[in-house]
Amino acid sequence: MENVYDKFVIDMVGKRIAGDIVWSSDVYNSLRKWRETFRLSQQELAKELGVKQTVIADYERGRRQPGSSFIKRYVSALIRSDAKNGFKVIGELVKMFNLNFPYIMDMGDFISPLPAHEIIRAVDGVVLNSFINQVTVYGYMVTNSIKTISTLSGTDFYQFLSLSLNRVLVFTKVAGGRSPMIALKVAPVKPKIVVLHRPVRIDPLALYLSEQEGINIVISTKKTEEELINSMRSLLSSRQEP
């Protein structure tokens, strides 16, 4: 799937579909609506799910009550089927949901929230601040700082920040960190942890603003962006013990 669309875009489409089904006042018709949106017969979807056609019919007629696990499997089957057809429907949905984010390199949600020290360790990080936020985060977003700062309009930037809610915000292609921190200072939504990948130097203003806004700046010493992204992805299967 990632050969056409990044995994996080596919995940976002899947969450939108699953959310629409769960939120619907008529879950059964919503299941049918999405099956038909993906241009699949009950038989075709049943084959993708590995069940009998009557199972799909029972869910769409309200004879069976779909749980969250089934809905996830159902939506995943729709996406897998569309992948085999060149993402024709997914492509339409990406446009409809406005999910084209060329400035985002990767994004993911953790199984359970992770504490700051897990993030710092994963990125081979060094904290520059006089404090460490004792917070837990629910995911991460890796973004190209040059594209983010130079190309986003005000509205687009707010949308970008909404995606970073409760996530670690990771900037690559960083010179001194001044531009990202100035942008975050005026933002209504602020991450508690910002990771800068191998900046050329740290701008004193960036550090000052991070202290003022209560945002931890973590310098990642990973050699490449690929290593950094892989280290963040490795956390997706981590589960924080209660």
C-alpha cells in the first residue's frame, strides 16, 4: 500500500470510514454504504474477509451486531480490495477528506501512551531544557521543517497542528530551530515534546521560546532521517505497563 500512499494516510482514511460507521444512527446501512462505495458485492467482500456471503448479509440486515474488532476487519478488507485495484476509491477519498500532506514524512499512533523518556531513548535524544516534561504521548508526527514553515498557509498550519495533538512533533531539515519554535509560540495547540533532527546549531531564541512555552526540545542524534523514522515506528508496538 505504501507504494502509492503512505501508511499513515491509509490509516487516516480507515479511521474516517470506521468512525463514520460507528457514529452512524444506522450502523447496518452504513456498512452497506461503504461496501457499495468501494464497488464490492457481498460475495467479493466476504471472500476478502474470509467469511461466507451470508455473514455480510446478516450484518447489513441487522441480524448481527458488529463490534469494534469486526468493523476494523471490515474496513481493512475494503482497503485491501481497493489496493488490488490501484487505490481508485482511496484516491477519491483522500481528495474528499483533504488528506494530502506532502510535508508529513511519517505519522503513527502508539498502542498505549508512552512517557517522555521512552521517546528520548528511541531517538538517541539529548534534552536541552532545564526541565523534562513528565507527560505521556499517544503518537508521533515527522515533518520536513522547510516544507512545513515555508509552504503552509495559516489555515493549513492550524490543520497541521491539529494532527500533532498529543503527539511528539519531529522536525527534520533543521538549521537552528528558530522558525519551528516561533511558529509554535503563536499556535493555539502546542506539543509538549519537539524533536529536532541533527540541527546545524541551536538558535538561542529557539531554546528561550521552548523554556517560555514549556516545550521540551530534544535533539535526535540519529545519523539519518530513515533511522529516525524507523526508531519511531519501532515504538508503535510498544505497550506501556500500568
